Amino acid sequence: MPLFMTELDESDGEGGENIPLEAMKALQFDDDSDAYENAQSFKDQGNESFKFKDYSNAIALYDNALKIKAQIAEGKRTTTEPLGKQMALWLSCYLNKSACNFELKNYRRCINDAKQALQIDPRNLKAHYRASKAFLALDKTDECFELLRHGLEIDSHNLALQSVLKQLASRREYLDKVEAASREREEKRKLNAAALLQAKKHYKLLFQKSLGSSDSMPAGDIALLDQNNDPATAFTEDTSLYFPVVILYPLVLQSDYIESWEQSITPAEQLEQLFSQPAPWDEHNEYTKSSVELFADTPSAGLLKVGKNIPLIKILENGKVPLLDGIVRLYVTPKRRSSEFIAKHKESVEERTKSRITVNL
């Protein structure tokens, strides 16, 4: 018998305390009758419950029979039946309990019951079969194989064990494929992360933290994709960066969020889509592609006027415009009100600067 099948779990098989079921508590023991006959009666009742697929009640009845086993061992009950007959009864109870727990998908309890059966009869093939099925259900393939190997050494022609062995081979093949796919995904993820870092360095992108932000705060996700729109595993001329961009309309306190803006797309192309229909908040029809101007933050908290026909990457490269918390911010304002926006932005920056100075003092 494999070594791991000799180590019994003294809990309920799920790591919890082994507490008797209510149905088991309700059953009455006949202390005056022969202990074996009393236990046999419980076992027979358990078999009836098993036939009707009342597995929980069957387990309670088998446990009641096994409780008598403990009473006999402690000298609290007696029987005239020979030891061999007693052991056969206890073995049957453990095997039947194991079958019930398997049907209930209590696989660890099923294994524990099979272990108890193997303590009585190390060559019992039903116990090998039940435990191997439960190990397989838990994807404990090594334990399953070891148990099957031991069982087939006892009877190499056992069809039940051979059937589980075939299932094990199929499951191992599937799990190997899953593991290989997982390793491949992780390798691609690492390659993509390295390629993305290379792209950021190539374009000399500048990243800044907003006031009050921390490393635990979520940041915008920049992606590097290949021609098939899959995460790129190398930075080449055929790859493209995709940026999260928030477009702010500060004079009307509105905004649009673009989750993935491809690096070669110009603001004019995005505005064409955004302003294809008048915005519900644009009461005076001030916001059209031709009537607005764009601005972006500078590293020193100033403003940079952005050309609408310049690809996004040209706006960002060489650190001209920082990505705040990993997100590009662009301000859109009507041309005729640009001076109003610039003045308000300057005032806001000055107030934040004063606030920081006050805090530092």
C-alpha cells in the first residue's frame, strides 16, 4: 500500500471537525443486544438508504455501525462473532461510506474512508478504485497513479482500475496542455512587458504622478500590439502603442474617455468621431472639429497647444507631454474662448502651487 494511504485524516476529510450528523445522533443503540448484530443492522439500513441514493443518511448509518466498532475496541460492548467476521463488516462500512462520499463529491472524505478500508485490508481493490477515482477528481494525478500502480500489481487484469488508468492518462494529457499553454502565456506576457518598456524608452515618454496619487492607485494601461492586434513580443516598426486618453472640455466640465488610442491616429481623426453628432451638453454648437483648439499639459504644469493633425505619438515623444498616472490628457476648447481657458488654467496652477507651499510650511 502506498505510504500516503497509511496517513489518516482525523478530521472530516475537509479539514473540519468530525462532528456526527443529526440523523446519526437520533439513532438509538441497543446496548443489550450483540454488538455485531447491532452494527450489522445499521449497515443494512445504510445499504437501503444507498439504494435510494440517500447518501447522507447512509453515511450516518454506516458511521453508527463504526461507532460500535470503537465501543468493542474500548471494551464497552461485546460480541460473540469471530474477529474475521467483524473486520469484514467494518471493511464493508468503510467501502460503502467511501462510495457515498464519492457520489456527494466529498472526494477527500472518500479518500479517507478508503484509507480506513486499506488499514483493514491493504489488498482491497475496491478501496484502491474508490480512492484513485477521488484523487483523479481532485487532479491529484501523482497520487492517483501511485494507487493504481499498487492496485494493478495486486491484479493486473482488474478492469475497473484499468479504466481509471485510461482516464488518468487522458486527464494528464489535458493538464499538460493547460500547463504548457499557461507557461506560454506567461512567457509572452514577460516578452510583451519587456517590449513595451523598450518602446517607452525609444519614444522617451514621460510619466508623472498626479498630486496625492500612490503606487497602489490604478494607472492607465498602455498596450503594445502587433499587426494582428495581439500583445507584441518584440518592439519593431510593425508594432503600435495604444494609449488611454481622457479628453477634457474644461469650460463646460465635461469629458470623454478613449480607452485605446493608436499612436498614429491624430486628434483630428478622433474629433471627427466624437463630434459626428452634437453633444447634448453643447447647447451653442461650439464644439466642432474645425472650431476647437487642443492643449496639453507640459512637464512644468504649463500648457502646450497641440496640432490637430499631428499623430499622437509625435505629441508625446521626447517627453513634450507627460502621461499623468499613465493617461494622456488633452484639453479641448472653442478657439474663441481659448484665452479664457488659458487664464483659468494658469489661475488653477497658481492656487495649487500656493497650496503646496502652505502645506510645506
